[in-house]
Amino acid sequence: MTIGVAVGSQTHVSLNHHPSITMSLRFDILTLFPEMFSSFLTTSIPKRAAEKGKADYHLTNIRDFATDAHLSVDDKPFGGGPGMVMMCQTIFDAVDAVEKQDQQPPTRILLTPQGSRFDQKMAEDLAKRPRLLLIAGRYEGFDQRISDGLKPIELSIGDYVLSGGELAAMVVIDAVVRLLPGVLGAEDGAADETFADGLIEHPQYTRPRDFRGMLVPDVLLSGNHSAIAKWRLEQRKLKTKEKRPDLWAQYEEKQPGSGT
Ligand code: ADE
């Protein structure tokens, strides 16, 4: 299997060419900057997911669907105002072309600061789907008819405005591929990570036992597995209560009487 590097405005760049007989989550990414994804998709867990045949990534440059001499993808907003708006035609044509490449219809996702807040639960939901089409925009935003016509799930990665949806698309891809069965090994499994059950992770320590006078808690060196498990759960509750009162409130609601 080869993982190539997407450059410039190549029309349909696939980073992965393994046979499609395997159960692989297909990601189609529509962007004006496919090159932003090259190192991300060819590094670490997203790369491993592709190598193991669990995910494949197809990048499409929206500008390849521009029809005028200037290869325009945006225009001034009707009604006036600052900035430029992503036009319908290039995005609709790109979506049509990409969707035809595979029989499986995708779940369409539009990355926008106006979308629902992306979280672990959504990542788990998306990881169960066979195909995801991510649309990353630039400029001041999208023509409203892109949302009205394509009816995508609109996702935001947080209440701040990025220069484009690409980083948000990478966040979604990363959170999803690490959940695909067989992508993480047993040694780095996702099951007991932060958010898996509504609590943040317990503190972790590695060698040395004494670093500049800061010691590893004795219980972790005791070899007593039930004492370690008890300590870790207590720590997770304490940390969640202290650092994420919002998560702690949800956790308590689900499991009354679970307080520390
Ligand atoms: N595009 C610009 N800002 C964004 C955000 N916070 N989330 C998703 N897409 C975006």
C-alpha cells in the first residue's frame, strides 16, 4: 500500500490505495488547501489507520470545480458587508463528483464555527459510519444554500473562529480514526481514556520514581492491582470535579451517589 502526498490542485488525490474489499472508513475531504493535510494524514495514528486498511483518505480541491477564468470559489456577499462568501456552484459540483466515486453515500459534514460542538460522543457516532465527506471552507463563510441544499451535519470544534475549516476537519478525522477497531494497539487502547466514561484520565507516571524530589505515589509501586484501580478511580473523580465541573455534573447525574 502506498501513501502518497497530495500537492497543489491535483483533482482527486487519494493517500491510500489498498483494495476496497476491507471494511475501511472512507474520508472525502473537500478543501482549497489539500496540501495542509499531507503531513497530518501520513503521520502517526491517521497514517496507521490507513496502513491497516481501516481508513482511506481522498482529497479534493474545491478550486478544481471553478468554471470562470479566475477560478473563483468565493464572491462578495449580497446586501454588502466585509469579506467574501464561498459560492454554491463549486461546492455542489465538487460534492456531486466526489459522491459518484463510491456507491456508498457519505455522511456530509460542514466545518463551521456555527455548527454543533464536536465531542467524543459524536466521534463515536461518526466512527460507526462507512463514509464521511468533510467540507472545509475559507473566507467569511458559506452561502446559506450550501447548508440548505446539501443538508450536512454542521460541526464546530470550539467557540473561536479559525481561518478555515481544515484544522477542524483534521481534529474530526483524528478523533474518529483512533476509535476504529484495530487502529490502536492494546498498549494504547482508547477504552479507559478521558471521556470514555465521562471522567477525565487519572494521573500517569513513568520512570524515574524520583524526579527532582517529586515522587511517584507509593500505591503505583505497590503491585496491588485492586488498590491501584481504586486509587485511579478516586483520582479521576477528584480531577474531574476540580478541572471540569461541567463533566462532573453530568457524571453525577448519571450515577447518583458516586461522589468522592
Ligand atoms: N471554521 C472556522 N472556525 C471553525 C471552528 N471553530 N470549527 C469548525 N470549523 C471552523
